Amino acid sequence: MALNFHMQGFSGYGVQYSPFFDNRLAVASGSNFGLVGNGNLFILDIDPQGRIHSMNSFMTQDCLYDVAWNELHENQVLVAQGDGSLRLFDTSLQKFPIAIFKEHSKEVLSCNWNLINKQTFVSSSWDGTVKIWTPNRKESLRTLQVQPVMQSQLVDNTIAKTNGSRGTISANKNCIYQAQFSPHDENLVMCCSGNSYVTLFDLRQPNSNNKQQRFLAHNGSETLTCDFNKYRPTVVATSGVDSSIRIWDIRMLVNLGPQSQHINSSAACINEITRAHELAVRKVAWSPHHPNVLLSASYDMTCSVWQDLSYDGSRFTMKTNSIDSSKGFIKRFTGHSEFVFGADWSLWGQPGFIATTGWDGNVFLWNGLQR
Amino acid sequence: MSQRLQNIGNHLSGSNGQSCPITSKRPDDIVIVSAKRSAIARGFKGSFKDVNSDYLLTQFLIQFFNDLPPEIREHQDLIQEVTCGNVLNPGAGATEHRGSCLAAGIPYSVPFMALNRQCSSGLTAVNDIANKIKTGQIDIGLALGVESMTKNYAAVNPLGRISDELKANKEARKCLIPMGITNENVASNFSITRQDQDKFAANSYNKAEKAVKTGLFKDEILPIQLPDGRIVDTDEGPRPNVTPESLSKIKPAFIKDKGTTTAGNASQVSDGVAGVLLARRSVAEKLNLPIVGRYLAFQAVGVPPEIMGVGPAYAIPRVLQDVGLQVKDIDIFEINEAFAAQALYCIHKLGIDINKVNPRGGAIALGHPLGCTGARQIATIMRELQPGQIGVTSMCIGTGMGAAAVFVKE
């Protein structure tokens, strides 16, 4: 049983429930599968009869890839646009944005609002930078440059052995697919990129890339998505082209020594769901209601809900999902008929409601915990 | 637009079912926390001639845990299974070796299993523990192999009590062929000359002699204290100055006139013990245990009993197929030298670079304490490999089998 809204002529890339209204969603979309043409921001309302209708929409000049509600203002919503800009819209107005933030030189692929210091938001781009912004300034507060990865640095022990395509750096290595503020620490920003690395920035440090902590998350294949656990401040999930979901404890970052002036670390992967999907995973999101439940959305047109077996709600179990025949699998949603790009958990009502969107132009609302 | 399309294209082409590099680290890897062995003593006249396998095992376990960090030494109850390979003791030593575990201080709550798959028993014990970790049944397990050929080789008929009905069966009867004769079959069927065998055997002696002299075995050997207080920590098998010529003077042992298998080009009768502690990586990292290597895969295959020595030639390709590797991808092979002829056959059949085989000598020089050998090879290969390198251990198995396993050094 799923509620559905179809965005005629547009493919969905990002979706987020409003933090202020229990029946409102924002969806970022693009025409022609987000490859070329206009974008459209849909503001969707769910009526008491369970029907979804568009309460407002904003056409943009280029495709939209992500969306984030302003945590301080119930009518404001931010979008990440293909032309390198971020735009802030007021849902009570029409047509035009109330602010434009244009610094990125290539597609902006993600945007995320700081849940603690609600004056700031973060964006990540194909241009290889992460930027920190505040709504009241046109210029960014800070630009974080992800340390470029030399071929020889990337090819550490774990990759050196194979020459397969999985071990080579992909052509998309500069893309920073997602950047996110920690929900536990207003100064901590995590991003993941096409060079397979996940980088952690602490904004209290001076702006120098040799203070970065980073780890190779997916053995050289692109890391497309990352998410902070909402209950466990040191636990993050990542996934990407290798279609495995990995869960990390960022306390277990080990400094690899002084051979480079940069801090190169290897992290301890505490759990893995191997081949969680048949194709690359585009989005992982931890549940806002459970410390050990997460959601994944994939190019294989499905979304899955998993239980992280390495944590039983109070302590680490040292179990891994990949040894479990069921892999901690809770539910698979198969309503989409194309790649699924966006997914978000509802904060409202009965725990478990999920919104997903993808290339088929559909927005589906379904319950991920009802089997 | 073309860049955006290319970007998404890369996401799809990257995930077309290829597996990750096998040397990449995963939380559910089965890792080797420690792999150690005792010195190998010569049978009947060596240092262990007056003690039985249970004594060797007890002393070894005491040393083995002393050598481990307190996270496991002081919490031995974290071990959820002990599997011990043994060939010659009655019932594979199920009773006395459980007793050894208790005598060494392992709590009674840790279960024990005795196992016998002939010469592969030590390796099969590792496989048993690894499988239990893989399925999630256990998190940490200890695989052992122990043999006192001195005490048990002559005492019991290794073939056991076999009924006349079985002896009458043509196929079953092949399982009763003495090992030396099976090797003569390999040598004559595949034309492996006495000269080649002696050359191979002398090379094994020379490599082992050099390894002992330069202390290469120091790290893998745990000292065993005898009841009289003497400490044994050096292999007794290797002899100095062995040459193909000196070996050529030894008379054939199994077929008097035309035989090619001699005491010089066959494995020695020996006593020894070895152990491998395995854990899931997520557990080892949580407990901060050392990780020396990783177990990748194991396979056993059946071969004709009358030429059982060809076992590795079939087991190695079978296990490499499972992990998607080829012979040329392997950095070191530890292939048990039950006999020079069968080892040579396997090396040639698979086209293995002979310089990659048993670089510190094999059972011809070091000895072949039957149930211990499979675990002993892992202790040795973990010191031969460099981090990131891949190694294979393998052996032939009496009654017609071969076993092989793949390991990565970390």
C-alpha cells in the first residue's frame, strides 16, 4: 500500500519531508531524466483522504538534484541546481527564488541543512568542493576542498593487487555526491566522492586540507552516498557503485603514518551488507526512530529497509549482516519503474513512513517497517 | 548533458557483478590472529620420543596463550570452539586432547572436537573453524593439529580393522594400498625419475638447513618444555650437507629392485603440534587482537586412491577457481612433501614456478607429523608471505584425496 504522485515530464532526484508540517514534502526534479533542460521543485501536500497534490511548484532553468528544508523557517526550501547554484524558495510565494547562492563551477549534487546550528547549510558539487553557507549572505562562509587523490595514494595495499575496473579510479573522481552535517556535532561535516573516499571536516580547524580525516570507503569504486546515524554519533553508513552498504565507526580511524603530510587514515568497517542491491546504491538514510534501521535506494529500481545487526539497540554485537542469510533484511519496495535517486524517512506519525522518488517521475509514500 | 549521462553510465557499468578485490578487507573476513607451531622432532629417536600427543598439546597450548595479548589470554572463554586434527590416536584423540585443553587452562565451557582427515587434518580443522565463523555460529575459534607418530605409528594398525567383505571389493581394496606404493605408482605412471626425486629432496634439505641456520623459523616456533625441564625449540629433521648424490645411495624402501621411493626422498616420521587462532575481523578489531592474515577458501577433492599423491594437482585449481585466481597469481605455495615424486608431479602438472614452492623446505626435510602438518604449513606460510601477498597450502591425503586452502597475508 503506497501513496503516489506523478510529476508529469520530470524525474525525481531528491525528496524531503518538511520538518514543520506533517503532510508536506519537497521534491527536486529535472526534465529529460535530469540530463538536460528545466528543473522543477514540487511542494506536495497529503490531504486527509490520503491523496497527494501539488500545493506549489517552481520551475528552474536547470535540473535540480537535491532539496533541503530550512530548519528555521517553515516556508523556505533550498534546492541544488545543475548550473552550479543553490536557490532558496518561499513556498508561499510564486515563481522566483528569494535568494540565489552561486559559487560552484559545476553541478551542485547535494544540499543539507545543519540540524544544530540552524543558521548554516552545506552544499557539495561536481567541482570537487564542499561549501558552507548562511541564508543571509550571498557568498559562502567557507569552501572545503577535498584533498585530491593521487593514483599512487589511492592504490594502497588493498587495491594494488588487482587490475580490474573496480580497482581503478573512475572518471567521476572529483564528484562530491553528498555532503552532510552531523546531527550530533554542528562542526562536523562528512562528504563522499567519486574517488571512493569519505572525508570528515571539523569546521573548528583552520581551512587547510592537511587537517582532513578521510578513509577509503569502497575499495576504489565510487562512494555515492553517506549518512550519519541519528542515535549513535560516531556511526556512519556509506554505499555506492559496488552496491554494498558499509557501516563505519569513525572513532576507529587509524592514522596510516607520516609518509604523507596529509592525514591518511583507514577506518574500521564494523558491518557490511554485501551486494545489498543488484546495481549501484544512490542513497542510504538511517531511520530517525531507530538506531539500527536504515534505508537504501538503488539504480536497480528498488528501495530496501535493513536492520543493522552489528547493534542491538544498546551495544555492539560484533555480528555482520553479510554472514546472516537474511542479511537483516526487513522490506523491499518495488513500486518504482526506473532508477531511484531520492529517499527520506518521515519524522511524523507512526514510525516507518518513507518517501522515495526516481527517474520514473513518481513520488511514493510507503511504510518501510510494515512487512 | 553528455557528461551527466557518462557519470550515470559509470555508476551502472561499475556494478556489473564483478567482485571486490579479494585482498580488500571486510568486516566479515575470517582472519588469523595467531599461527604457531612447535619444533618438529624426529620420530622414535627425537626429543619428543618419550611424551605422547596429549603432553605436546598441553605444553603447546600453554605457550600459545602466553604468546597472545591479554584480551584473549585472560578471556579464553571467548573461544567458542576448539577443533583438533589428529590421525593416529584412537578416535583421533577425542578424549586425551580435550583433556589437554583443560590441563592447559582453557575453561571447560569451551567445546572441543577431534577430527581426522588423514594428512589434511590440521588444515581441515582450520576449515571447520572458518566455516563456523562464516555462518555466524561462532566468533572466535581455535584450530589445532597434533601428532605423536612415535607413540602411535607402530602401536596401532593405521588401517584399522577392516572386514573381509570390504577387502574383497576391488575399489575399496585400493584404500589399503600403503602410501609408499601409491607414490611408486605416481612415479612410474608419470615417469618421474629417481634422479629428479633425489634432486628435489636434496633441495628441500638445503632450504630447510639454511632456514634453520638463519633463524627463519624462530618466529613461528613455540618452545616445548619436556617433563625433565629441557626446552625444545629447534627442528630436528633437517640434516646438513645433503646432496642428490648422497641421497642416491639410499636403497628403495617399498619396491626393492625397481623402486624409486627411499627414506631420503620421502617425508620423515615426526612428532609435533601446531595451532591457528581464527576470528571474524569485526570481532578481532573490536577486541584489538593482532591480525596476521586472512583465510580465504578451502576445498578438498577426491582422486584415485592408488595414486593419492596427485591430490594437490586437483585440489589447488579447485580452490583457486572459487576465489577467481590462477596459479600465477599466487606468491607462495606450501605443498606437503609426502614424497618427492608426488610433489614434483603436482608442481609440473600445475606449471608452478618451483622457486615459489616450500621456500623454507618441506616435509622431506622438516618432517610430517600427520595431523599437525596442515596447521604447521599455515604457521610457516604466514612468515614467508609479505603483506598483500597470497599463499596456498596443500597436501595429498591417504585413501585418495587432496586438500588446498588460500590465505592472504596482512
